[in-house]
Amino acid sequence: MRLMIMFDLPVETSQQRRDYRQFRKALINEGFIMVQYSVYVRVCVNKKSAMFMEHRVQRFLPSNGLVQSLVLTEKQYNDMHFLVGSPVKDVRNSSDRTVIL
């Protein structure tokens, strides 16, 4: 499973830019990697862990803007088509490292 977080946050004031940086940093600290600007993905073991992670993200949401989440299966994520560009071969973006205890 993959949890995708997509966001569009205002960055007009210094406080809004600070909120943006803190939100982005918190996503990275939770293990998300950037797919595109304002689109981050994290590998999750199952739907329950994806929902748990979504609740963790809710704890550090900024007060303004738009933040959306989407849970994808491995098949759905792997069926993504690259119309321009190519996928990044980042080992952190692979479920091969997932260990189920």
C-alpha cells in the first residue's frame, strides 16, 4: 500500500511560508518521499497502517490551504504512466524494503 499526500498551501506571508516548510519537513520525518512538488508518498504495510499514518499526518496539518490523501495499492501505484520524464529509482520508494514482523 502507498499513502499519497497532495497539498496546495499558501506561501504569500512569512508565516504561511514557515507553515509550508514545517509541514513538508514533518512529512519527510514521517518517511514520505517527494514524487513531485507538493506530492509525497510513503510505503505502508497494509490499509490499517496507511490509515494510522494518515491520522499522524492530521496532527501536524497547517491551518490554511488544501491537503488531500489517497491510499493506493502497489498495483495501482505501479500502473502509473510517465508521460514525460522517468521514474526515480529510489530504494526508499520500493516496497522491497518492507519487513512484516
